[in-house]
Amino acid sequence: MRVLVACEYSGRVRRAFRALGHNAWSCDLLESEDDDEFHIQDDVLKHIKGNWDLLIAHPPCTHLAVSGARHFAAKKASGIQQEALEFVQKLMDAPVRLIALENPVSIISSRIRKPDQIIHPWQFGHGETKATCLWLKGLPKLAPTNIVSGRENRVHRMPPSPDRWKERSRTYQGIANAMAQQWGTE
């Protein structure tokens, strides 16, 4: 299966698919953290019309997530929020048979459409809460693989730092593995 993982610099989802033998690539404006040859550092919209079987997109949530709602008026007035929504819509409309778009609880739900599923890391082996919405096209909902207790909201409680956004945006390995195992057979 040819898989494009959009807006992923960590390589976690790409590596999970490659470990199962898929031809998976990540694409992000940022360079890959793992310096892998299967990462394209570029605008994903330039590469989305390739011959992909599956697109898993993680668009930046900075201007979309409801956790930043106090800034929405300024973002709306500047047009930056609309640009972010248009980018999301382009990813959702990509000419790819199977699509999963991932984002936290955000205005995508009210401005484009409601998510097909909301998952948490604790359903996939990580003792944490972090509501993650999935908008799906041609894919089944992810089935939990390892429900754990000890649920903590670690991501929300992270102290301010220059790399906080990077830490918050990484896909949990258990979720990446579930995506590869469950969607890699579609």
C-alpha cells in the first residue's frame, strides 16, 4: 500500500506503516526528526496528487483547536483561521481513496463536518487523556488495542517552552501502530 502521512515530522506513523511492509512516506514543511530518506520536506499539497492509496493527515491545529478559542476573534479577523480551514478541506478532498484526518477538538467540527470518531491515548496503551478527532473516508473506526488505567492529562499540563507545540503534536506510538495494523489492510 502506498501511504502518505501529511504534516508529520516525527515519522511515527510513517515508521509504523513501513514496519508492516508498506511504501509509506511522510511530508512536512519541517525536516524529519529521524532524518529518514522516506520523508519529503515540502508543502504536502504539491505531492498529494501522487498515486497514493491512503492519506493520513495531521494538519496544524494552532488556528483550529478549541483550546485556543480565546484567540479566535483575532485569527478570524486576520483570515489565518480561514486559511487553516481551507487547508484542511483540501486534505479532505484529496484524490485518495482512503483518508484519515486527525486533529484535537476543533472548529473543523462546526465549520466543515463532525468527526467520525474521537479516540484517546489510553485506548492504545498510553495512560493519558487527549481527545483526538478522526475524520474518515473509506476507513473503519479505529478499534482500541490496549485499554489502560491511570489516565492523566499530561499534554495539557505541559509547561510553556519553545518546543511545547512539537511535544503536543506527536502521535502516540500505540495510535500509530493501530493505524498501520487496522488501516493497512483496507
